[in-house]
Amino acid sequence: MAVTEALAVGQELPVLEKEPSQRRIDVYSGVRPRSIHTDEDWARQKGFRTTLAQGMMSTAYVSEMMTRQLGAGFVKGGTISMAFIKPVYAGDRLTVHGVVKELRPEAGQTRIVVDVWCQNQHGEKTAVGTASGLRA
Amino acid sequence: MAEFPKLTYEALTVGETFLSDDHLVTPEDIEAYAFAVEDHHPWFFGPSPFGGPVAHPTLMANQALHMRHGKYIVHAGLHAKMEFAFLQPIEPGMRVRSRGRVIDKYVRRGRQYMVTEYVTEDLDGTPLVRGRFTQMLIPEGTRHGGH
């Protein structure tokens, strides 16, 4: 997959849409009793309305967005830093967003730093942070 | 026989270390992960700029996150923050492990947190991914209750 598009500060990356179904959460987390991710009764006992997707699924979504944009310069040389600020529940529908924040020279290449966030179907941000990768 | 004490804020020591089991990365791991996160990029299944297939950069994050389960019984927790630096591609056929160290624990707004630094490496010790994660501990007999 060729990555040739130039990037500029303020540019929005193509938005991804994700649906972390219970089936996908089960595969990601592994089905276990007494898990807030895969045991609905346990999740309720712990104060949640139903099971939650692991926060790290959102970092995987950001990884996809960055790999599609930066290719090999993300797979080798990329970074992600995210805070999980609101639960993502099984069945939520997320959109994954990125806006280029900074272009910084690094060892003969350019490090592209992107503000990233995930948002649920209610318009609430569920995870926020930055990601970066290198481009020659 | 190893003992697995319950993970509590009090039992946790800053500086203590964790080590995962070794894991052989298989095409099936990558396929399952692709399904879970809805990402079927062609580099995960065929040629890539690195030669053959590579794994999703975040593939082994759960190996790191679960290191503490090799030492403690973990009642419940929430992941609060995650940082990754992807140093080398993870490829199918590699055997990898994660090593971690607790670098901080703190209480904020009545909630208990632990911070772990880790590296995922191949069995030659080549670092593949470095990271740091912050996890909230939900003590036994309590509810998170915030949502």
C-alpha cells in the first residue's frame, strides 16, 4: 500500500469507523469469567452497565489510522500515547480521528505528530492522545 | 509451588518486576487480531516493505498488560493510559516475551493506580516495542461506579 500523500499541520486524517461487538471483544480479550470485558454479570457488579471493550482496542484503531497514513514509518518508528477517559461498551460505534499537529525533523526524516481521539455514537470522546510516525 | 497473592495497592511494590511467558507469534494470532480490531491491512497477510508479513504493531500489548497475572490474582482493573514506541516490526514466526517494572503507584481522587514500564523483545533480547501503562486497581468488594 503506497503512502505518497503530503501532510500539513492542521490536516485531518481520514476518519475510521469501528464497531467493537461483544464477539470482537471476546476475541481480543479472551473469554473469561470474572472479566469486565467478557462477563456481563461481573461487569454490572463492578458498576458498569454492560461489558467494556479493552482500552487498548482504541490504540489498535489509532495504529490502523497511522499505518494507513504513514506506512512503514509507523510500523517501525511510530509512537502512540493515549488516555482512556470514558468506557467503550460492547455494541458502541466509534469513530477514530486524527489531525496533524506538528512536523518535526528527526534523523534526516520528518516525524509527523498527530492529535488522535476516539468518539462514541453520542459524540463523547472515549480516548485522547497523540501518535506519531516517520516519513522520509 | 508458586503462590499467587491477591493484587492490592498495599502489596504492590514500586520497583518490582514482571516477566511474561514466551510466545510464538503465529499467522493465526494475526488473523484473530485482525478480526478483533477490524484491520485487515495487506501487510499483515502478505509482502510488506519489511519483506514478508508483519503483525499489527499493537499485537503483543496484551502480553505486556497481563504480565502481572503471572504473579498475582488480579481482582479487577481499568486501563487508564497507554504509551507505545514501535522499534522493530513483529513478524510471524518470532518468539517474543515482555518484561516490565512497576515505576510508580499513587492514589488520585480516591482511586488507586499502578504504572508499569515494559519492553517486548525477541528471544535474542532485541527490543521490538517499548511502552508504559497506567492501570487503575478496583479493590475487591468495591464498584468502579463512575459510569
